[in-house]
Amino acid sequence: MTILKIAAFSDGDTGGNPAGVMLAETLPSDAEMQRIAAEVGFSETAFAAPMDADWRVRYFSPETEVPFCGHATIALGAALALKQGDGVFALTLNQARITVAGQRQGSLVGAALQSPPTRSAPAPESLVTAALDLFGYQPDDLDLRLPPALIHGGADHLLLALNSRAALAAMHYDLAAGRQLMQQAGLVTIVLAFAESPQRFHTRNPFASGGVYEDPATGAATAALAGYLRDLAWPHGGVIDVVQGEDMGMRSRLRAEIPLAPGSSIRVSGTARIMSR
């Protein structure tokens, strides 16, 4: 079996979030996919096999299966463009059907996914308190223009918006405690965000539920954030740009296009760089 290693949402020829991609005639067993994902060691590995006119896709972190992973989907779009040529590819996930487009651009591949439907709801006060305690934040560190929320764009996340870039840079937490909190609350990640402007955000994504301290680029969380901004009637102007991974030394760039219809799919795009084949 060949695993492609592709960094999604790169900043040109640097940065991005590494993902494993395996294209196969049939998907391996659950245990084998989990073993491969742990061996690859990236936050997610995407496994894809042809199924009628679609590709059947599943995502595994080193410790567990996740329902949707944005950066691994972008990496998969790049892999499919390299294998089959530029195009739009239909994907069947465990809980949704989406598409990913891939277009070769010299040493990079441009890719864009259409997320599953989005939704959001206010976060329970007890969960917000527990999350603030986890990261050592105080209530006055929050940007209440963006109240804490449970957000979804294919996976479940808690959003905490912070009122300064310095607070975002200071993020730290205990991995075991974070894993326990996220698993108890049914969260895939926690999204920490700072709004530099209405259309430009800086984010960090602790992913303790999957055994990963932090992701440098998270397409699923970006889709969920964009859907929340739409629900909130935030002045996004139809698009937001997200910078992630800077504090890890893996600067990543994501763009989310936000249609008007409540709950509708978000288009999340970026470039991918091939790390190895």
C-alpha cells in the first residue's frame, strides 16, 4: 500500500497541515486503517476507494476514526488530481456526501471542498467554564461579539473567540485533560479564534480527542466557523480568510466562501504541497 504525504492549506511551498492519503481498490479493515493512521502519525489519514461514480472515504487520526476532516479532504483532492487529472470528485463519507476539486498549479495543487451542512448553538455555560479552566483563560479574555458556541460543519467543535492575538498565542493545556474534556463533550476539536477584522481570522485548534496537541490547519473547523458567522449575521461579506499554525511554525492559509442560505455548505479552499509519494 502506498501512502501519499501531502500538506494541505499550505502557505505557498511551506507550512500547511500534513495528511496521509491512501488510494486503494477497496478499503482495508477498520483495524488496518487505524494501524496505518497510527503508523503515519499525522493528525489524520484519509482512506479512499472507488464506489460507483463516487469515492468512499474514511478518516482516521492516530487514535480514533473521525467523521470528517477538512485538511485530509484537501490532501485527497490533490492526490486525485495527480492521479486522474484536474476535476471535481464526489465523496461519500460516513455521514454525508460532499465534493472536492483539485487543480494542478505547478509544484502545488489548488483544492476546494464543499463541506457538509453547518449548524451552531450557544455553548453550555458549564462547558465554557471547563474549557476556560483547561486553557487558563479568564472570562474577560473572550470576545463577546462572538459568544461561545457549539459549531458543526461535518464534525462538532466548541468555539471560543478571544479578544487579543496575544491571548491566542499564549494557548497551552494538558493533553490528557483536554482529551477527557473533548471526549466527554463529544467534541472533535476546540476552535480558538481571534478576529483581526470581520473577514480575517487567526485560529488555533487543539485536537486532544484524536491524541494530537494542535492542528496547524483545520478545514472542518473553518467550515463550522464560517457557518456560525453566517448564523450570527457577522459582517463577513461572503468570505473569510483564516491564518492558522503560525504559533506552531507551520503557517497555513484557508479561505471559506459563505453563501446566504442558512445551514448550506461552505466552500473551503487552499493549496496543497506534495511532501512525498
